[in-house]
Amino acid sequence: MEVIAGALRATLPYFVYLLCLGLVCQLRQTHRRWLAGAQLRGIRDERERIARVLHDTYLQSVESLTLRLHACVRRMPSDSAERRDLTHLLDLTASVMREGRQQLQDLRAGPGAAGLAQALAERARLFHRDGPVRVSVLSSGTPAGLRPPVICEVYNIASEAIANAIRHAQADSVAVRLDWHGGALALSVTDDGVGIAAALLEQAGLADSGDKWGLTGMRERAALIGCRLTIRRRAEGGTAVRLLVPAP
Ligand SMILES: Nc1ncnc2c1ncn2[C@@H]1O[C@H](COP(=O)(O)OP(=O)(O)OP(=O)(O)O)[C@@H](O)[C@H]1O
Ligand SMILES: [Mg+2]
């Protein structure tokens, strides 16, 4: 009996030590989660502020400019070439307004998990307008589990990858895939273009990336939501961007 009691006394400090260690790990994990949550809440507040400013200044100004232009056009002779040109320009202004309003919508609420694929398809349409690149967006699995601020960052990362593929890759096609599985999401944006220069991949994230901020922003957003982002040249040609978002 005494032997057992002695053994217990001897091992008790180790038990207490392990218990404390477990508690400290748990506390650190909770603290990290709280910090990430606070950071995301801060981002959401700032996004809403930008959305308000964008609506009250830029969009209102473009809207009133458009109205005044419409009034000018109406005063022009109906068969004049100038009227035709200005009417065409006004059509473009309307699409700029649509784009602005879409941005505003994205800044405010962002698409939910279920609307992510459709929001990306619409974004792609805005980017390439009537360009020659084919963009496909495919989603598989059940979209669920991720918090709205995380979805917002995924959307922004994917948008930049799509914009880059359309602008820089000289690709015939761009494929966007969203694979949902058990609350996690794997996003990929691949193109069959010229392939991103290896030197650019090494430079990305460095302070001296000139006035190119897309790749840097993608990496920063991925780090913020604790996701793995890989950008690589594909062996079969083109570029592949992949983001793995773990289940919360
Ligand atoms: N899919 C791609 N295919 C080929 N080149 C690419 C691709 N994506 C990016 N690049 C190259 O990487 C460079 C950096 O991209 P990044 O998005 O950082 O800047 P950017 O698109 O030039 O400007 P912005 O700041 O408006 O995003 C691009 O200028 C382009 O040369
Ligand atoms: Mg870019």
C-alpha cells in the first residue's frame, strides 16, 4: 500500500505538469482563434466603411455624370455620328456602374458559401467581357462550413487569380474548380497559357515587387485565413493556383 502511495506521490508532480501543459496549449489555441476572429471582424468593419465611402462618393459621382451625359445626348440630332459614339460610351459607363455596384456588394456581405461559384462566374464575365478566353467554373460537393469572412478572402484570392489568367496568360481557357469536402474547400484556378515566370514566383511577397500587388495580396489573404496557397507553372503549360481551406 505504502509502495503505491509513494509511487503516486512521486508521479503526481508529472501529472500536474502535464495537466498544466495541456491547459496552456488549450489557452494558446483559444487565444490564437480569438485573435484571428478579432482580425477578421476588424477587416469586416473596414470593408463596410470602404463600401459606404465608395457608394457615397465615387458611385454617386459616376451616376450623376452619366445622367448629365444622357441629357446632352438627348439634345443631339438623332442621326448624328457623335450621338452614336456617345451612346456607345454611355453603354460602357453602365457596365462600369454595374462593376462598381458588384464590388460594393462584395465588400458589404460577400457571397456566401453556396453563392461562391456563381459570384466567381459573374466576376470572370466582368473581367473578360467579350474577350477570347473561355472561363469555366465548376463546383463539387456541398458548400458549407466556412465563415463568411473566410469566404470573402477566398473569393478575393480566386478573383485575382482569374484576372491574372485573363490578363497575362494568353490562355485559351481558364478553369476554376471548387471542391467542397467535410467543411473544407480546395480551390484551383488553372490556365493553359504561357505560364507564370519562375522569377516572379520567387519575387512574390517581396517589398520590391514594383507596382504589382496581386500575388502579394493573394499570399497575404491566404496567410490571414490560415490557408495554404501554391502558385506554380504546370508541366503541361500554363499556371495553376491552388488554395486549401481547412474545415473550421
Ligand atoms: N496566370 C498567369 N500567367 C502568366 N503570368 C502571370 C499569371 N499570373 C500572374 N502572372 C505574372 O505575374 C505578374 C505579377 O502578377 P500580379 O497579380 O502580382 O501583378 P499584376 O497583375 O501585373 O498587377 P496588379 O497589381 O494589378 O495585380 C504579372 O504581371 C504577370 O507577369
Ligand atoms: Mg494581378
